[in-house]
Amino acid sequence: MNFNAKENKVMKMPHTYVILFCIIICMALLTYIIPAGEYARVKDEATGRTIVDPSGFQNVESNPVNAFGLFKAIPKGMNDAAKITFFIFIVAGAFQIITSTGAIEAGILKVSKVLKGNEQLLIPIFMFLFSLTGAFMGFGEENMVFIPVAIALSRMLGYDAIVGMSLVTIGGACGFNSAMMNPFTVGTAQGIAELPLFSGIGLRFIVWIVLLIVSIVYVMKYAKKIRVNPELSIVADIEKMEKDSNTVDLNSDFKLKGSHYLVFLTLLIGFAIIVFGVYKYEWYINEIAAVFLAMGVISGFIGRMGPNVMAQEFVNGARSIVFGALVVGIARGILIVAQDGKILDSIIYALASIINSFPKSISVLGMYIVQIIINFFIPSGSGQAAATMPIMVPLSDILGITRQTAVLCFQFGDGFTNSIIPTASTLMASLSLAKIPYEKWVKYIGKLMLIWMGIGAIFVLIANVISYGPF
């Protein structure tokens, strides 16, 4: 009887790969239903970007994805996502080398003793700091390297991997979504809309404060609950396995050594180089991975590890996240099917047409909702701006909605769902590093997502009422 109950429970919770493959199948079926179409792309002479010509949509010959194409989308997706997949392997492998020096363990023990009795202060402090990286530098993928450290610290203080990941990803998302000076979303969208760069920052500052407060309360409420009763953790089964393999005693007298401080110095310099490189030279995946790999090797030598030992630790780290790393490529298959079936632009065109039929008071919400839907298909901030803002800007002019409000709709529509949609490569990569199954993360963040979208709707309506500008 108990066996059947367990079996039924398993049947109700499909494997992450099964969920993604079902979405790919649904997308393939849509290529038989939705007429194929494409927008003409033109080069914006002012910015050098390739953008959509809003008047250049035309239907093209249908190209439905057959069964073979459906299966082919997965290896094509893995090929497209190769940079991110190997980035995950390199970060996980390098971090395993760093962890093996004992420095992370010793540092976490030190922090846990400092915060003893005030463990919840960890949550607002870290979420605030990571929100700054999203608000001012547009960090997303760049913050992934901090996830293993945040989770280790979270566990040492009595929380779980969900809390640790929230410190980095939800904290960063609050800043990214409010986008006070985010060059990848607001910067790109305002450039296309011909608005002064980073204009309208006052309202976005208020959005940042509201999102951060609400999110900190949400995470702290969950953290308090699972600290009192660990069985209530959404990832309780995973935490039990990690606990069995974790021999660290918080009451240990383990001391920080000179070599540990040198490892911390290496990490500090490495992270500073990453921030500088991203901000100054627009570094991305390859450069960040190279710096992190260098940090791992240097830390290994500081910890007196031989080359063979370092190589084995690197393999151990990479092996531990194979499941999650492959998820990124499988999820990319969803977009591959939409692109190969030539229905991506058709979906954008249909949604824009729907907005155009609404009155002004409703159309601003329609614009917001449409951006949310489009984000499933184009989760890249700058990519979505290039694809949709050339359409939304003239549409907002026709409807009497300010261009700044149109940018706000894009900003929220692009940002919020990046924390839950399976096509968001940064989310899937982060979950793989955290070893959190996608379906468990959805269960955790679902309510917060609804709250975020509700807050976004309120601010969009406010922007429309006050004629959020300058124009």
C-alpha cells in the first residue's frame, strides 16, 4: 500500500527533462497551427543594432517541425547553449578545487559564529548587495559564480539550498527587474525608443525599493519556517543527502590559516577582475570562465595541491552538475523549434495586433502582458528589446502611451519571468549549480512571481496615469 502511494507521488512530479520535452512537443505542434511569418530586420544606423522593421511583417512558406526535427532540436539546442553549458562545468570544477583547500569551510564557520543568534541578517544583507549588481550593471549570468558559496553559507546557518540561491538570484533579480541603470534592458530599450539614456530613474528607484522589501520578506518567511522545521524544506530530500555527506561541525574550533587568507585574496581579486572586465570591456561567458578557472588553479597551488589532485577535483566538481548543465541545452530546444518552424515572429505580430485593438486604459496592461508572453520565446533582455521595441514604440505613439511607459512594460515583461521560465538559460544554469530540480524551484517561487507581476501591473498603470516621461 505504501509502495503504491509513493509510486503515485512520483507520477505527479515529472522529471525535469520530461517537463521540458513536453513543452518542446507542444511547440512543435504549434508550428502546424500558427501560420509562418517573418519580420524584416534592418540596421539602426544610430546604434549599429539589427532591429525589427514594425511594418515589415509578411507571411512566409510554412515550415512545420516534424518528428525528426523535434528530436533534432535537442542536440541543436545543446550546441547553441554550449558556451553556457561548459561555463557551468568550468565554474563547478574550479569551485570544487577552491573548496578542497578548506578555505571556504573555514570562512563559513567564521561567519556562522559572527552571525550566531542573528542568522536572518544574512538574507537582507546579501539580497541588497546582489540587487545592486542587477540594478546598475545588469548582472545575470555573472552572478552565478556566487551561488555555490551562498548555498554553502546558507546551509551552515541552518537553511537550505533554496535560501542560498535566493540570496543571489532573487536579490539580483530585484535589481535587474527595477533596472535603474541596467544597460542591457533599459539602456537598449531607451536607445531604440530614442529616450535620454537612463531617464525616468526616479520611478524605477521606487520600484527597486518595493521589489526588494517584498522579496526579502518572502525569503525570510520561508527561511524561518524551514529553520524551525527542516522537513518543511521544498528540497528536504536533497538537503538530507547533503547533510549525510557534510561533516562540518558549526561548533568546531577549526581555525583560518594563512593559506586560507591567500585563497580569499585570490577570490576577491578574481571577482574584482570579473566585475571590472564586464563593466569596462563587456566580458561575457568565456572571459568569466577563464578568470574563474585561473582562480581555481591558483587556489589549488596555494592549498598545496598537486596538478593531478587538482585535475581530479575539477572532474568531481563538473561531474556533480551534469544533470543540470544538460538542462540548459534541452530548454534551448524549445526556442529552436519556434525558430525553425518560423512561428516566433508570427506570435509577436499577433500579440501586437491584439494590443492595438484595446482602448488606452487596457492597452497599457496588454502591452505589459504581451511582453511577458514574448519573454518565454525571447528571454534575452537586449534580444527582446531589439525584437519588440521597434513595434511597441510606434504602437505606444498611436495609442497615446508615453514611450517611457512602453519601456517600463518591456522592462517588467522581460525581467520578472526570467526567474521561472524554462527557456531562461541563466535560471536553468543557476539551478544546475545549486542542484535544485526545476519543478521544486517553481513550487517555491510561484507565489512570489504572482506578487512581482501584480506589483508590475500597478506601476505600469501608475506610469500611464502620470504620463511617465520625458515622453
